[in-house]
Amino acid sequence: MATKQASKQPGQIEITSLPVPQLQELKQQLDRELEHLTTSFQSLRTAQSKFSDCLKSIAQGVNTSTADKPLLVPLTSSLYVPGRLTSSTHVLIDIGTGFFVEKSIEDATDFYKRKVKDLGDSLKDLEQVVNGKANNVRMVEEVIRVKVLSAQEGGQKEAKGT
């Protein structure tokens, strides 16, 4: 990664020494990386929200009063079929890639709480990376702006001198 630092680390270059076309390429690359990271961040946040919704569903939807009462089971976002809750002590949870596991209410709640916490930790880490990339983009933009302005001022001085 190119950064502007007084003490260079191995493999780093001084971005102020790059010509404007290379800086623009670097900015485009950083923009693509930032877009990808932002998309990943939103995906993680969506997954965390879905796991939180699962926790709410367990807390609100499964109790002894709902056992053996009719309910609607979603097959798609707009298609529901009638069903019955057969147990108020166990649920099937989706553990990923289409696999379901029967767990007690307590174990299912613990599973989803861990998922929400793990995703929260990942979101914090990813947020730091996104902020670092955004700072790199701003730094490159600033160097480009300074180089373009100095080139314009140099061109104006030459025009006045002739």
C-alpha cells in the first residue's frame, strides 16, 4: 500500500514521487477496494440483523401458549402456508448451506447470540479497514490535487514569462 510517511517501511513508496497518471490508477484501485469492503460490510450487517431477528422470533414466537396452535410458515418472502408448532421446547435452526439442526430454545438462543457477537466483532475490524482505505483514498486525492494545481501554476508562470 502506498502511504505518505516520513519513515518508509519496506515495500512502500512515497506517493508524492508518483506522476499524476499513476496516482489516478492508484486512486481507482483504492476506490474499487473500498467499494468491495463497503459491500462486504453491508453484507455482514445484514447477516447480523437476520440473526438478531432470529433471536426475537425465538423470544416472541416460541412459548407454551403457541404450541399446537395454527400459524403461517413462510416459504418465500411472499408465500406462506398453514402450519403447526409441534414443540415449544425445541426448534430447527439453519446452521448454513441448507443444513438444519434441532436445538433446545436455550441452545438456539445461545447459538444466535454468539453469531451476533462474532459478526459484531468482525464488523468492528472491517470498519477499521474501511476507514484506513478511505483515508488512503483521501490522501491520494490530495496529492493529485496539489500536483495538478502546481502544474497549472507552473504553466501560468511560463505563459507570463514568454
